[in-house]
Amino acid sequence: MKAYQNILVAIDGSGADDALIEQVSALAAPLGSRVHLLHVVHSHTIDQERALREQAGEFLERYRAAMQQQGIEAEVLIRSGEPDREILKEIEERRYDLLAMAAHGHRLFSRLLFGSVSRALRNKIDIPLLLVRGEAR
């Protein structure tokens, strides 16, 4: 079995995504991996849901096209709900070899206030977790 055939990449729409995509591309290209770009829309109204899905579709498609130019097969996935729960559901529903996501390096107060999706997931998933440090916009 080839390592990291299916990589799930959790894209959050922040400036950290560029560094994440760069690292995942560097890993996926030589391995011939298939990349699944996932964004979880967290909204409170139907109008907000619609707008956020449209935004997500645009940036996910941009990343997919950039990966395709590098010869990396990539697909776009959009889910709705709480990010940690939806990422976990996606992992449970499909077969992935690696979860990659950005680590924002929040300060203690922000971490306590907003929580951490990666922290919530790290003990619940049974696949490797790649955290990539990137600058948030």
C-alpha cells in the first residue's frame, strides 16, 4: 500500500491556507496522492449559509486548480455545521490516510475563547494529523 493515497485537507478560509496548500502539494505530488479539500461552513442563517458556501466554493476551486496544474488530483468538499464534528464525520464516512490542517498559533486567551479544532480532533481520529503553521490574515 502506498502511503498517503488520500489526503483530507481542512481549509478554513484564512491566510494560513496558502502555507497549508503549499506543504500538502509538496507531499502529494511525488506520492501521486489524491487530495480532498474540505471546508466546513459554520453559519446561523440561510442567507449566511448561501453566501459562505459561495465564498468557500471560490477559494476551494482556486486551490483545486492550482493543485491540478501541479499534476495533483484534487476534489472540493463543502459541509455545514460545527467544524470539528463535520471533519470527524468526513473521516468516518470515507477512507483517508492523513488529515492536514493549519495551526494558527493562537495566544492563550484566543485559544480559551475560541477553542481549537485540531485539539478537538487529535484524540478522536485514528489517522495521522499534519499541522502546518501559517500566518492568519
